[in-house]
Amino acid sequence: MSLAKSQIGGTGGPSPWEMALQQLDGVAERLKLDRGIHQRLRNPKRILTVSVPIRMDDGREEVFTGYRVQHNLSRGPGKGGIRYHPGVTLDEVKALAMWMTWKCAVVDIPFGGAKGGVVCNPKAMSLTELERKTRLVAPCDFLVRVRDIAAADERERALLRCLSDGPRSLVQLAGDLEVAHPALVDGGRLERLGAVVRAGLTPTDLLHAEGLYVAWDAEAARAGVAAMARQAGMAERVLIATVRAEVDRLLAGVMLGKLASGWASPPEGALGWLVERASEDGRSSSDLRVHLSATLPVVGIGAPAGAYLPRAARVLGAKAIIPEHAEVANAVGAAVGGVAESVEVVVKAVHSAAGIVGYTVHSAAGMSTFEGREEAVAHAMETARRLAAQRAGEAGAVEADVEVKRADLTGTADPAYGSQIFLETRVRATAVGRGDRRIAPIPPPAPGCRGGA
């Protein structure tokens, strides 16, 4: 193994993949391994090559080549991080995935072998650029089944079956559904209809891991941080520092966008570039440093506001104000303020060899079929309006107003078949009403308890 590792990125001699195959063939001969098993182990289960577009810190967009290989998943989900190097090749990633299969089997842990690789020079990239690249190559979210829906298609039914015993990570689902990469696990319509929800690491989970926030399930949050750190191949403290820095920049970017709303439209990427430069805090080797100075203070409410807002405010050169009882201010506002609920309904065409032969309407209420497009859209708009008003009422809204918007999505086809083809119509209804102010008194906290969000 050490000899094979020393060859990675080098020249001359067998490639890492050729070396891995030689090792396997030699062991298979000595063990008199069944030929079928031998052939399965010689060939990776899945190989994915992707082009990864990344927005660089200076606003440029660069495209990098990435690889993800799952060698064998017989013992469980594929385990393996991502290698960043200008000399990464698919053969190298295949070899590393195979070697990870052997490692997991030798130490008897319930994982298969996998590996990712991105052709780039990490020494010339910032942590945020690497984080954006990692997020695209190795998703770490989980999907959770909430309820069934009518008229799910075969692919959606398979996904719901996989979730019947509890939450599954995208990595696990990719293996269950036999798709090439976790990013290709498609639960989009199920999420829009509320049948499936997505769960993942949140900024508040990081505060739990650091011991800065104790409300809710801190143990689950710490386990989530540990799992994501393993998936990303990073120490927990490095992961926390990297993600928190990104959250700081994102918050600062949102606030800078609000402050700059009265300006003429800035060039694309300009605000992000300003925030990135202002966040460097003297760490950059650039000849230009940026210092922002906001004339308005930043006021934060919500339980974690004290942990995040002051850091983001420093990037803008703004004064941060965290009011007394800020941890319950947003809960009180939600209780006595407005209620807003949104619903999306989708109209799809039914295709045959003769062309479009009908239309289907998909909503949380089920699926309906229509011959004409406008008839289907009218039904979708009425359904969306009804469901949005119903959800707002259930959430405590009084006299809700409903706004319905329609978006027709079309695509450009080959000129031989016409200039435009219908893809789908999305109807979104939003019901807004004031909350019912008849709120039961909130009991005082038990002795020794601390108020939460």
C-alpha cells in the first residue's frame, strides 16, 4: 500500500489502478477466489465524472473536473473523502476507492470503499472556494419521510420505500437507489409536496458542538457535526471554523445587499467580492485590503443571534445590538404578527410518439388529468389557492388574503420540431393573514431552566 501511495501523482511505472489490480489478482490467485467474485471486485460499482462550476472569490466562474467512484457497497455505504490535486486522474480515484474497500473490511467496519477527486490546486484556493467545491461533490444532507402522497411515480415510490424505516443520508440513498452520485438523488417534487423533508447540519448545530448553545437536542447536533466532519475528511474544529466563517460572510453579504439597495445595480459578484475581501482580517497577501463602515447598527433577535450577528457585523464595520430577551423576541413576533403559507402545484405534459396527449396536475391533494393545458392550469390555480388558504387557517391566520402566481417553463427544441416545447407550469399560491392574538398565557419556566427559542 505504501508503494502504491508513493506512485500517486508521479510518472513512470504502472498507474495506481494497474497496481491495485495487480495486488487483487495476486491475492485472488493465492486464495483461489471464485471467478465471479474476482471479476466483481475488479470493476467499480459506479463511476461518475462531473464538471463542477465554482464561483471564485473574485467573482470569476471556473469549471473543474471531479470524479466520484464507488468501488463496492456490499458491506454498507461507500466511505471515502475527496482528494484535491492538480494531477488527480480517474485511475487514481478508482485505485483509492478499491483500497478503501480493503481497509474497511480489514478493520471490520460497516462501510464499502469509495473516493472522490477534483483536479485543482488547493494551495491556490481559499477555504470557502474549497468548501463550495466539496458541497457540490459530496452532499451530506438527509431525507426524512413525513407522509405518503397520491399518484407518486415509480421512482418516487422507490425513494419513499427507502425512507420507510427512518431518515437516510443522500449517500445511503444513492446506494439504495443505485444512482451514480448522491447529488442525483431526486426528491424535489416530494419535498415540494411536503411528503419528504430535507435535514442537515445547521449553524445552530455548530453552536451546540462548541458548547455555546444548550437548548434542544445538543447530543444529536454534536453527532451531526462529527458525521459531517468524517464525510468531509476534516477535523471537527476545522469544519466548525470553516462553516462559521462562511456563515459570517453569507450574513454580511445579505446585510450589505440591504444597505446597498439604494445604489445603482452593482456588477455581478461585486458585493460578494467586497465581503470576501473585508472578511480577510489581514490574512490576505493581496496588495489591496477592504474595510467597510456601515452607518446603521445591526439589531439581532432569536436565540443564536448573539453568537453570529456580532461576527458578521464586524465584517461590515457595523455596531451590533442584541436586545434583552432577544432569544424569545422572534417567537413572540411570530405569535402576534402575520402568518404566511405557500403552496406549489405543478402542471406537466403527457407525451407520446404523436406529441402531447394531455396534462397532469400534481399537488398535495393528489394528481388529476386533463385534456387541455389551460383547463389543467385553471384547476392548478384553484387547487393552490384552496390549499394555501387551508394551511394558513390551520396555522392560525385570520382573514387570509391569497395571491396566486403562474410560471410557464418552456425549452428550445430542434428546429425540425418547432422553436419551443412546453416543459411544465408551476403555480404558487401564498396566503397571508394576521395571526390570532388570543394566545394562552405562557407559563413561567421551571426553576433552574433557561428560556430557549
